[in-house]
Amino acid sequence: MLQMVDDSWRAKFERVKEDGFSRLQGLWVLREIVFPVVMKLLTALCVPYVLARGVFPMLGCTLVVNSAVYRFAWIGYLSASLLCFCVKRCQVWFRNLHNSIRDDRYIIGQRLHNSGEEAAALAIKKNQSSEVAGDGGLRRAI
């Protein structure tokens, strides 16, 4: 159940808790808490009913088909809603996975420890080794 509640709902209920019963803003509670819940419940009830009792009979389907549609309309709507919810969750999961892989690959958000003095010391060491070789820093291709 915690996966269904995001931070916006948590903030709304914390605001109601902080306001208390005596300073409760009724219009805000209706608009931000009660109406969204009621609308989702009405949608869950009305959409399958309208499809089963209004749309399919107007299409001229037989009584057996209309009865089957009426019987399975709520299960179908629940399945479609669950599928949409899962697709949204998977999109968020894949986006976070992609960002995590990108951040690990390009070392985003981490401090590089070898970018300063160590890199300069490595360059000086390379120059000294090429001078000791006696080729003036030029290497011959074999």
C-alpha cells in the first residue's frame, strides 16, 4: 500500500494533522483529498457500467455478449488499470536504472582524486623517460 502513496499525499495528510480539527480548512480538504478519491472511485464504477450497459448494446451485440461484457467489465477495467500502473512503475524503474548506469560510467557526482598533482606528475615522468631513451620524445614506429 505504501507504493500507491507518494510524497504529495503524505504532505497533504501531514498538513491536515498539523492544522488540527479546530483550524481545518474544509474547502482545501475537499479539493485536495476528498474529490480525487471520490473521482477515482466513481470512475472505477461508472466506466465499466457505461461500457456494459450503454456502448455495447448500441453496437448491436447479442444478449449473450452483452451479459458477458457486463459480467467481466469490472475485472477488465481493474486489469487495465493495474496494467497501466505497472507500465508507469516499469518506466520509472528503467529510467532510474539508465541514470544509474550512466552515472557510474561517466563518474557523475564523484570527486576525481587523480586530476590534479598526480596527473601532472605522471606527465613529467613520461617526459623524463622519453628523454632518457635519447630519442627526444619521438618514438619510431616499427
